[in-house]
Amino acid sequence: MKHSLLTLSTAVATLITGATVQAQTTVSFGLRAGINLASRSGDDPKFILPAPPANPGSSPVVTNTYQQDYTRSAIFAPQFGAVLDVRFGKLALQPAVLFSQKGVEQELIETGTTTYTYTPSQPYQSSSKTTYHTTSRVNYIEIPLNLVYTSGGDHGFQVFAGPYIAFGVGGRAELEYESRTTSTNSNGNRYDYSYGNTFFVFRDAYPGPAADTPNIGVAPFEASSGSIVARRLDAGINAGIGYRFRMLQLQLGYGLGLLNQQPGNAPTFIREMPEYTQRVAQLTATYFFSPLNLNKK
């Protein structure tokens, strides 16, 4: 029995050694450029609702009707950097250091009506519609480590997967804000208010409060008015398919973020911030320079 196990072990070791020798180890350096289609997952935010009347039984009687419509859509953003290809036959490890921009486009439309009923006077009514449109872009230094299988070694169809870690190095968000309020008094007069678009550019503060409001004390992950913060660290998994022809590699992948990027509250725009994670579809092209054969003596 011991002799059989020794024979089997020797045979396995011989096969592994032979495969290793046969599969030449090559190392090459490449440059990557591509485009991200970035968005995020998570529940819709819960926004501030109008407060109920302080004295429900007193006059006037206040009645609120309120509606919110929230939409979220992806944005296009750049990706570029350097890739190392360590190849063992049809398998390769491809660590990389990339600049990768992520983000999301969001729109919130709030409509509401407040009715004040006096006795015996006619009701007084105020109606409003407010639109918030934000586009957020966050810059990351991302380090993926993909295991790549190529059907023909240095050419052919590919499948790849692996983890990534990323560090936020800045970003900004632009907010378009428009509001209109219509109100009537007991004499039937009507008042209209409108505000043009106002753009807020947020500082590169990830995490922490933005410098726009230095006098407002906020918690480390709490956004003050006119600021957006997010967790600096991101991590997740990349996977996808591709094709390689000699020195050129084209890949279509998907990045699945696993860390909550918003673990705080905002005292104005949004009262309760839901958890969200990054979601990024990626189309990239990488050009590799002449490889170095590590098996060559």
C-alpha cells in the first residue's frame, strides 16, 4: 500500500513538473484604456416629509398631500492605467493599477399640496413642485487582480474573474435645483415663486464634510448642506469575457462592489441615506509590449 502511494505521488509530481516546464512563464507589461458605464445598487432614498400640524384639533385644520418620484441612471466615465500579464500557458494573472471613475445620475421630483381650512373662511391652499437633478462622479485608484483563461495561450477567447480594491481620490457632484410654489388666499390671489438652476460643485472630500460649509459641525460620514461624502475604500469582484490577439486584448467586464459607500445621514436633502454599492460595466482595450520569457536560460 505504501509502495502504491509512493508510486502515485511520484507520478503526480512528474506530471505537474512536466506541465510547468512545458507551459512557459512569460511576463509582459501593458497599457489599458476604456470606458465605464457606472451606476449603483440599493434602495431608493427616503426623503423628508412635511411635518404634521402642531395642534391637529385647532383652527386652521392643516392637510398635506405629498408625492416623490425618484429615478436613477448610469453615466459614462473613463478608465485607464497599467497592467502586468504573468502568463503560464493558457492561464495568466493580470494585476493592474487603474484610474477608474464611477458615479450615478439621480433625479428627484417632489410635488405637494398643503391646505389650511378655516371656519367659516374658505380654505387656503399652497402647492409646490421641486426638482433635484444630480450627477455624481467619484475618482478611484483601483487595483484589480484577475485570473484570465485564454483559449489559445497568447490569443483567442477569454474568460476572467478576480477581486479588486479601490481608493477614492476625489470627485464632484453637480446639482440642478428648480422649485415653483403656487398659493391662494381667501380672496383668490395667486403667488408664484420660481428659482433658476443652481449648481453646487462638491469638494474632494471622501470621506468627511466638504469645505463648502466649514462652520457646520457634522459627523465623519454625515453630509452637510451643499456637500456629498462617501466611504473612501471600495472593494468587490470583477468578471467578464474577452478576446486576445497577440499583443492586443479586448475585454467586456462587470464590477460588483461589495462595500456600502454611504454609511451616514444628510440633514437637509436626504434624511435617511440607504446603503448602496458600486455597479460598473467596463469595456477596455489593453496593449501589451514584448513579453519576457522567464524559462529562457
